[in-house]
Amino acid sequence: MAVLDPIDPAYLLDDGLTAFAPPGAGVQVGYGQVAGVARIFDTQAGTDPWRGLLAVDTKALNTASGNTYQVWVESSTTPDFSAGKRDVVKINVGAILPVPSLAKFTTVYAGTRYRYLRAKFVTDGPSKSIRARIFLFPATGADEWDATALYQAMGLELQNLNNVTTGLAAWANGVVNGGPNGDGKYPVVDYNGAVHNMPCIAQMLFEAGSGGGLSQGNIDGLPGFSDHTTSPTVPVTYPLAGGGRALAKADLFGLMAAHRQDVTMQSDLSGISAVFGLTISGLERQIGVNAIVQVFGGIIDPRKPPYNCKMDFRDYRAFTSSAGSSVIESADANVVTAADIGKEFWLSNVGTNGCHYGWIGQIVDSRHFRLYTDATLSTPLNAPSSQTNLDGMWGTDDTVGIQRAFDDAEPPDHYSRGKVVVMTGIAIVSAVRFGSIAIYGFASQTCGFAQRPENSSTTSPMVADKITGVYASKRPHHYSLINLSFFGQKYCQFYTSFRRCFEIRGGNFGAFWEGAPYGHIENLIFIEAQWEGASLQQAFAGKAYGLQAFYNSWCGIRCGLWDLNGHSWHCEANGHAGILSHMAGANLTNVKCSYNGGSASGTFIHENSANYTELGVGNSVTNIRVQESWGHGICISNTDPLFITNNAASKNKFYLAAFDDVGNMGPGHGVRPGSLPPVRAMIYIKGSTANDNVLDLVTGTYGISVSGAPPENNATHGYFDTGNPARNIVHLRTPGTTNNPADWYAGRTTPLPAIPAGTGAYAPGPWGTDSSTSIGTRNPEITVNGASVP
């Protein structure tokens, strides 16, 4: 009888390189692979039985309690195993043995010859994982295996081990410039029979010592290098394709030039993670490149140790839950993939006390996945109700790592600057605090922070501070935030209030000295917070450029700042005021507020329903555009919805203000709220301390046009509320319009209201007041298109 060498790749059913480790409890089945591809062995056509021996060489095994493993040879009459299948032999695996486990089998049963063979794993238990090399010994010339055949098979395994040890001995005893090729390299055979030419020990010592390699002696004898035009060659390590690292030389200036504009790669340096550290004792240790960049370059990459942030936030808004089922369905395929297994998952409007909160543990198919109660993935999490069109988010909670990165970036004292924390994705965080540091992202839509929602059974750690997301406090004197997004999670059923994406505040709202001066924030986006998108409080002498706030439940940006310089703010579709300002001495330019004030009601209905509300003192706003609000275009008031200081609402200046569609929203731009202000005005001045304001206003193309039916269409040029606001200077200019209903939107059938003479606007205005005292007496410089208002 002849037994072929099992190293022959034709008889390999699994190369043992990939572990079979299915998630979740219960029986799981897998099949053998070679080089990551399913392996099926063809015994070829014929009528005679194919006899052989199954060999299982177990490489790794999780023997924890409850885990069981079986390795089968499964046969079939069809090459795709779609029919005619039969299990022909089994080996129970319970430990890693020094020699392979063997079992004999044949392919003919009850007169049927099963031509095709493959390896099959059958596993059970809570934490199963097996990696094994599986191969066949074919037998010819005998009907049955005997003891001689078994001993012969074992002998072949011993021969493989002997090949390995023999090669190692020749390599270990090699000489400099010896070996088959005269280069000091000797052939070494690994367990799988692959041959590698490796430099022997003597050759490596020669090259590292007298051959000019790294040693303390030859480094001390080298001349100093200070030429900034010629690049040094430095030793580096780089990753190997099959794992591990190797030593090589690299052009230092070339490495730096290749990545000089790529901050994410500054800590990677083309895959290099460590350089050599030399002391008087010689080569002792390696130094992490990321540590060098952090210490000397001032850059912290939170993806790197010791922070290890994943920054893998994702969200989707078409999930479906079924009562009593742990399976969640997505409307689209491959929304959640195998890469998401083990991540936390939040789903809106399903949990009894908040959002439905669990862990992704199993991908059922391209549109269905299963949730579990905790990270062990041992107990399915059933939904309490059936609902559709649900909002979900998932990823890794990076709160601890991000906070540590922020803390490490803090300067050692008040007069020094902090480090730069580089964001390379969206991190899910609870409340994290930053101080005198810089936070930088690469693109405002792909880098930043997402609020971590509270789960259904516990409260979130940020409840105590009444905030969420990212915030500054405790006097961060110097800070910069550039190119970042801040995602709230207003659809994930929060049960506490004051949930903000982003906040800058002092330790005491009323304490000027405990503010946050010298801040610079640029290109920030605040999206879908439960409360304000951004709350900028007690910060002064700073700069805020390119801020955007969209779809936040309350106001878009709430700001109580001193001496702020702001530019290019855009607030759209926020539930209350787009901008709620109680600033002092601030300067804003290029401001756009659209579709805000869609849920205004209650005592502060005028303040909350405006596109822009000014409560502060001495601010200058230039080139502001407001369009489509359920309430006012601009509201100036001394009544603060949050009872914060700086609410005298006086000495403010508005220049080059343009208005469209005040007092309504066009089709598709917003939902009519339950209550509306009794007056919807282009400019609404409220309260006895709303004095000494200057407004130089220019309406938009269609003036203060009204596109809705009553009661939406009672917008006016302006309105003075009770309390006799005085000494306000208002100049209003309204360009003419085409007066054509077709200019508004397609499908309109209701005629537009009449146009008052001289105003050029669709409105019953031009100016209103609920006081019997004339406007001109209290506010002597009020004009509309050059004509004084009585």
C-alpha cells in the first residue's frame, strides 16, 4: 500500500490559517478553506471506492466550558454540494495534540459513490473558536487500513518535523558568506514544506557589527551630520504582508516630503511604528513614532495607543422592529455588515424608557441582523413593540479614549499652548471636556463627534451637567476647533433636557472672569441636538467663522459672548430661533437664517419663533439674510427665554438686512406649529429696554411676501410691542416685485393678498403697534421707502 505525502496541496482541505469562530451561542457550521477560498476535493470519475485517511492537525482551540468541536469529511454526488450529501467520517476535537488525529473512511455507501469531498466544522458553545490544518491520506491497493498504514502516516509527520529541525541546524551553524549562493543565507523549511533563504546567525552578527550595522561603537565613531540639503538614510521597521515587521533603510527627507500635508500619516510615517533608541549601553529599545510626533510635533492621533478610538459612528433612518423579536430589519441591503458585529446600537422610539439599546451580534442576511443585551452576545434583546421608519445609530463608545486624548493635550500651565488632537472620523461620546487645546478634523462632514444616547435602563453620565457632546469649561484660555461636525441624537428618545451638541461655558454663567477667552472656532456644523445645536456662553475676545446649525430641536446657535468676531453663520430648519443672541459688543457678518421657528409656543413665542433674536447689548450685525419663518424675521427683546444676563436689547445695529417670506414657510420647508405669534413681523421690537437700536433694512426680491392663507399672512414691515421701546432708528427699503403669483411656486390657486401702495410688498403693513402712543414720538427716525411712519 502507498500513502502519499500529506504536504501535497491537492489533498489539503483547510490550510489552518483562518479560525472558525462564529459569534453567538448554539450550533454553528463552517467549511474548510485554503487561502481564504472554499476547498472541494474531487476524487475523479469512476466506480471503485476512494479510500483514505482524514488527518486533523489542530493549531488553536478555545477550550472554555461548554464549547464542543467536530471535524467531518462531508461528501456529495454534485460539485456544489446542492444534493446527494453524506457525512462519511468524524473526529471529535477536544485538545491540541502533538500529532494529527486520524480516521479512515471510504466514498461508497449503499451502492452510491460520493465523488466530492470537503471538510466541515460542527461547533457548539458560547465562545467557540477552532483553527486546524485538515488533509487527506489517499490509500490504494488495499481494502482496509491496517496498523502499518497508520504508522506510515505518523512517520511522514515525523519526517516533516525532521526536515524543519535539519534545516534549522544548518542555518544555526552557517558561516559568513556561506550557503548555497555564497551570501550567508541558508535554506530553512517550515512545517508546511515551504523553503525560505535566511541569513545565518554569523552573517547577521557580521552585518550588524563589523559590517557597518547599528552598534554603539560604530555610531560613536561616525561624524556629525548637519547638511539640510542631503537627506540622511535611517533605519526603520515596516510591516510584512503576512504579518510581523522587518528592518530596512529609508530616505528620511523623502518620507517626510511624501506626507508633509497628510496629518493622519505623520504618526504612521508610511507604516513605520517604531525607531531605534540608543543609549551608552547600545541598542536597548524602540521608540514609538506616534509618541515622538505627540511630544515634539504636538499632534495626538486618538486612533493610536493609548487612546485606541475607533471613530466608527454610523446612522440610518429606515429600520423596522418587531415586537418580541431580536431581529432588526433595514429597508436597504448591507446597511449593517459583519464588520459591525460587537458594536453598540441605539434605535429610536422602541424602548420603554428611552431608545432601544443593545449590541449587534449576528448578521442574519443582507437586510436583517440580531441584537443582544450586552457585549457577551449571549442573550438576544427583544423589541417591546413593532414600529417602522426608525432612526438608528451604531458604533463604538469612544468617550474614555477621546477624554484621555483631550487631557493629554492640555498645556502644563496657563501661559503655554496645548497640543493638537486630530479627528479622523466621527467619535461617539458622552460628555467630554476640552480646554486650552486645538481639535482639528479633515472635513466637517466626516470628522467630529456624535452624541451617545442614553440607553433604556440607565441614565447617561452626562445628565449631571445637563449637556452632551463636546464642551469647554474651567477657563480654557486658548483653544481652536476647526473642520468638525457635531451630531446630536434627537431621534433617540432622550428623557432629560438640555442636550446640546457643543457648548462653551464658564463655571458660572454670571461670572465674566470665568469665561473662555481667545477661542477660535471655524467650519463647525451642529446637527440634530435635543436642545441647542451650539451653546456659546461666557466666551469673549474670540473668533467664530463658518458655523452651521441644522435641524436642532430648539435654537440653532445660542450665544452669550463678549467681543466676538463672527463670520458666515448659517442656521436652517431649527425648531425655535435660528440664532438666539444675548451677546455684548459682538460683530457678526454674513448671517443667513432660514426656516426657523417651526415649533414656537408659550411665554416666549416672539423670541423663539424668529429667525434671529437679539437680546444683547451693543452688537453689530452686517449683511444678514432671513427668509421663511413662522414668526418674525428679527426679534429684538429684553425678555430672555433662559434668563441669562446681557438681555437689555439695546444699542444694537443691523445693516444691509434682507428679508423674504416673513410670517410663513413655503411648501415643504416646515410644518405649521400649534400656535403662532399674534403678529408676524419683518422686525419685531419688544419691551421697554429695547432702546437705541439702529436698523437699516432692505427686503429681498419679493419684499416681505406672504405665500400662505390666513392666519399666516398677517406679516408686517415691523411691529413695536408694548412697553414703549424708544429711540430706535429704523430705515426700511423694499424693492418692487413682479406681483405675479406664478413667481411663487407651481400649483398655487389662491390669489395673493393685495399690495399696499408704495410698499412693493405682499403684506397688510407697512408698520404696526399695539400702543396708542405714536411710533414717531418714541422713535423719531422710522421710515419706509423714505416716508416717515406716523
